[in-house]
Amino acid sequence: MLSEFRQDIISGAWIVVVPNRRGRPHQFKKERERIIVPEKDCPFENPQKSGNPPPLLIFSKPKSNDWFLQVIPNKFPIFEKFGECLTEKKIGPYKMIAGIGAHEVLITRDHNRHFALLEKDELELVFKAYKERYLALSKEYCINYILIIHNHGEKAGASIFHPHSQIFGISIIPPDVNSSLVGSSNYYHKNGQCAHCKVIEYESKNGLRTIFENKNFIVFCPFAPRFNYEIRIFPKFHSPNFEKTTNSQLKELAEAFKEALYRLYKNAGDPDYNFFIHTAPVSSEHIEHYHWHIEILPRISEQAGLEIGTGIEVITIPPEESAKVLRQ
């Protein structure tokens, strides 16, 4: 297969698929064993005993006296709640705004069971907690965007081994999100329909890159990925807002999410990865052109000069092949 450029339907960004690059020495060398930090040295094994603040939210599983997950304020926050909101300061030709917002951590109880190994009902509780904290933070002054992320493994930036997610309340609209909003708006006004809905319809019918589907969600490898084995999860129904997902829909989302992560773990060698939820900004009732979704980005390969110098990502495993592997 020859190299080919592919363009993302929303951002307009180009990537290049180069299958013959997989033959390079050490391109996909076996990763070293994952370093497991003992429970006794973990600050999240007993969060409050380790000096963390009291939980903002705590969930237990049915018939259990122990907590299953808790959400706490981050001990070392990137964004804090104190200061003047969006007060712009001029410094010569530059401008600056105070980093006001919120930074929380969601911790699951089991030290050694990362998200791919959780049961569907456990992941359902995780998504319910994401939703509950989203709704709480959306009422906070100064917060214009809420980002939910999860880092698995050192290459993905996880500084603590114990499974945990982070929830950010941000006073600005992040550049990557803004780019998606602009791209989806342009497509909508040009074509009269949601770009993501068009993609979902095509991927479901085509099936070449689809990994899993249930009634309300689809899991597939995108046509123009930024990472090898990249996965996206979309609701089949049109919705700009993750926080409006119903409890019955969250159950199906947990099923789709479990399928995605477990197949990545089992069939792609348990790579380090990041995932995040991209949803419309807070108080965005009129952004009907957008479609919320989850992106899972495995950290199998690293950027080099071409990627950094041009912004063109080099993909060595075609997404059609990735989907075939992950469907097994």
C-alpha cells in the first residue's frame, strides 16, 4: 500500500498513512513491563489519610460498605477558584487572563484494576460521577468549559499509578475544542447537517472501521486518525451535550466504552493511552451543529521532526487494519 494523505472532516487537518514505515527497527518494540507502585506508597489508596481533601462526591457499589469511587479537589490544581474572572491584562503586544477555574480528581477504589478491567456496571458509576460533577461545576462562576480526561500509563502522563481521572473547569474555550466547534459549524452551514452524524451514518453502514455498536452508541477507528489505534465513541442520536445523557443511555455508553478499552488492552498489548470527553461548552443551548464524543488516543509511537514541523501526523497502521485487529 502506497502512502496516502487523509483529511479530517471537521478540522480540515491532514494526516499521512504510511504502512511501510512499520518495518523500521524498533518501530513497535515490546514495551517494558509496567511499573507497579505498591499500595502502601500510593496517595490514592486512602485519599484522606494521605492528606487529600474530603470527597466532593462518593459512590459505593450495591451491598458494599466500602467506597468504589470518590471525587476530590486536586491537591495541586492547575486552575484555582480565586481571582478575577476573565479580566484581561495587557503586557506590551500580549494579553493575559488569570487561570481561574476548577481541578478535581476522580479515584476508583482498586489500586491494580485499571479502567479496561472494570465491569460494565462499575464503568456506569464512573460515567454517572462524571455527569454529576459536570453539572455541579457548570453552575460555578467563571467556568466556560469542562473537560474530563484520563491518563493511563507513564507515556500518557499519569504521574500516579492508581487509576484516576481528572475533571477541569476552565474559564476559556480550549483551542482544540474551539477548532472543532468552528469546523462543525462550517460543515453544518455548508451542508445543512451535522458532520458527525454524517460520519456515524457512513461508518455504521460501511463497517470497515467499526469495532462495536449497540442501540445508542458506536465505536470506530476514525478515517484520519492522529494516533495509531485511535478510537472514537459517539452517541448515534444527535446531542451536543454529554451532561444530558440519560441514565439508561449511560448504561449503553458504559458497555461501548468497556468494549473499546478491553479490546485495546487485549488485542493491542495494553498500550498507555489518554481519553477525554469532548462536549459543547457550558451554557451552549444553541450549538446544535456539534456532537459530543469520546476520543481514546493510544501512546504507541512518538512525534518526530516531520510531525512537529508540519503538524501532519504520520500513521503507520491504517485505521481499517486497526479496527480489524480490535474487532477480534
